[in-house]
Amino acid sequence: MKKTLLTCLLTGLTAISAQVSADNLIAEKALNERLHPSATTIFSTTVDLGEAQPIRAVGVLTDWWRKRPTEIRVYDNSTGTKGEMIGYAHFPNYLNAICGEHFNETCRYPENPVGRLTVKSRGYVSSIVVEAHGLLDAANEYAYFSGVQVLGRSTGRSDTDVARLSQGSNASDSVLAAIAVLENESVQNETGTSAYVSQINIGLSSDYRNYLIDLHYQIIDSPVKKCVRAKTQYSDYPNGVEKIVEVVGNDC
């Protein structure tokens, strides 16, 4: 069977994930916190970086099976107040290869009990707020958090790459928004691997602050058609910085 667009993107994301794992650890906060899940329970912690610097991802160290969150949000806190969201990821299904020394080994208890839920983030910040929502049910009594890591750019990034990002992209902002949605891990978790894109609709929110993107797809060898709706920030001037995508529904 020929490769679909999403299959190709998933292959590319594997390489991206490997690079994120190799990025510089620029800040880390150790935790030993247990939260009992409820509809209103939200984990929140602040991580100070000391000085403003570019970040690439945030990793929440937690359980990999049932004692974990399903949604993580990262906010800029450089002014001392929770500001713009700079990272978002949804983890509806458990992952079993996010443990070990480099968080790329198979998880198992008691050898490798701690996993890292990695959220691609972007910003030039001195402090962040990390929130974890959607704690799983109380079957195991609590959700466990053992730490937060902030990752910076890989030392392997060339000066040319940095210059290209600082100069911005030649693509229109709506094209960058569509690409960000297609490449987003949360969107791909919704669609699964046995799907192909049939239609992409892009609109603006009523306040003109966000793109609303409806990704229509169909399951291969099946009449089942589905849709996932996501949003990204709107900007008149593309700057080459990776867009943050938030899944907002599947009833489009």
C-alpha cells in the first residue's frame, strides 16, 4: 500500500522526536508530588531559567501508564504573570517507549518506571508555567509528577539554521499554520496512522486572533470519514518560529 501523507509525516516526526531528546537541558525542577484526580484538579508549577533564552521543548516527568496527565500546557511567565501559551500537547493514549536515561527506552516497573511527556514549545523566556490537565481516573489513586525539564536548542544546530529562523519564512502565515497542524503530534494521535487527508479548511476566529483549521480525513479501506479541529495563533508577519497547535474538537 502506498504511503499516505500522514504516514510520511509520522516518519518525519520520529526523527524530530529523536532530535528533541538530544537537545540541551537548560533547566530542571525536581518534584515529588501526587495529585488525586478529579474534574477540577490541575497540576501547575513554575520553572525559572535564570535569564531569557530560547527554548525548544518542555518535558514533564511522570508515570507512563495510568498515573499521569493527558494534556500539558506551557505558558510564558517572564513578567511574573502567566502569559502567552507557548506549548501544548494532548496525550490521550499511553506511550511505552519514553522511559530510561534518554527517555527513549521501553517503560516497565520497577526498572524504568518514569517517563517523559515531551511538549514542543517555542519562545525566548526567563520563566515558564507548566500546567497538566486531564489527570486520568482514580484506578491507581493518584497522578505522579517527579520533575519538569526545559530543553534548549541542540548544540548541533548550525549558524545557518539559526539565521534562517531569525530572518523568517517566505511562506504565508496560513500555510505555516496548516503545516503546523499536519505535523502536530496531538492531531496525529487523533487521526491515527490508517488515515489520509481529504480536505483542509482554514478560517479565522471571530476575534481574528486564531486560525481555525478543520482537517477532514478518511480511514483507509473504510467509508468512515472524520474531522479534527485545531487552532493556531494568527499573525500578519510570519517569523519562522514554530506555531503552537491546540486541538479544540472533532465535531467539525
